[in-house]
Amino acid sequence: AADCPTQTSTVDVLYESDTDIYGFQFNVEGATVTGASGGAAVDAGFTVQASASVVLGFSFSGSYIPAGSGVLTTLTVEGGDPCLSGLVLSGQGGSSLLGDIVDCTTIVYDAPAVPGCTDALACNFDADATEDDGSCDYADENYDCAGDCTAEVDCAGDCAGTAEVDEC
């Protein structure tokens, strides 16, 4: 049995992310990693390093893997079927992204919902909000968000009033 060759295979590590990925690290169990190459990580100019059980991807230049999905990197492994664990994902500025591993070789990151007003016509529109929380506030009719009249002011000084100057 000592003369039996070790089976080598390649496994694509897939990803789905709705935000840009600036770095990643994960452990590999069930197989020995002998290399990592290709995929979106290399396309983005990442350095991908692999030891027997840890894979690390990062950029010296600040580049990132754009939000989307596909092959993150391809592992070359010896032995059994690899399964990822201990996932660490980094966002812009080194922020932590909480991702999940699905089916042993797929990394999924869904940005948490940001509650707020998502209606651009509201006075308190929040461009960062991803989930409307019912807090939208609107200007009164004939007024803008600052409370200034947007309609014609009548002779009595009322915004959108109907008073008129007559012969009296």
C-alpha cells in the first residue's frame, strides 16, 4: 500500500456575494491542499496562498473581487473530498463580512438589511437603506422638505391660498 499513488484532484471554490470582497481565508478539511489558482481571485489580481489546510487570498494593491458569483479559486487537493470551514471574508477597509459555507465548497455572503426610508421622494430618504422600514416622511402639500412654500402665495400671504384683491 505504500506504493499506491495519492489521488490528486481539483475543486472549484464557488462564491455568491452582493458586495465586493477584499480578502478571504478558509480552512480545508478532508483533503490536503497542494495549491490554489485561477478564478475571480486571480482575475482581480489577488495573491492566493495555500498551505496543507489553509487558503488565504488578498491584494497588495487594494483591488477587490466585484460583487457577483462564480469560481473564487480552484484548489488542487490530495486525498478525500475537501470541505471548507473557518471562513473569514473582508470588505472594504478591512471590514468583516459574515459569510456562510454551503455544500462544503460554496461561499455565500448576503449583506445584512439596512432599515430606513428607501423612497427618494421622501424628506428623510436614506441612500444606504436596503429595506424600507415605514419611516418615510413627506413634505406637506405645496411645501418642500424645508417647510418653504412651493406654490404661489396669495395676497393674504397664504401659501396656495385663494384670496384675491378686489375693488373693496
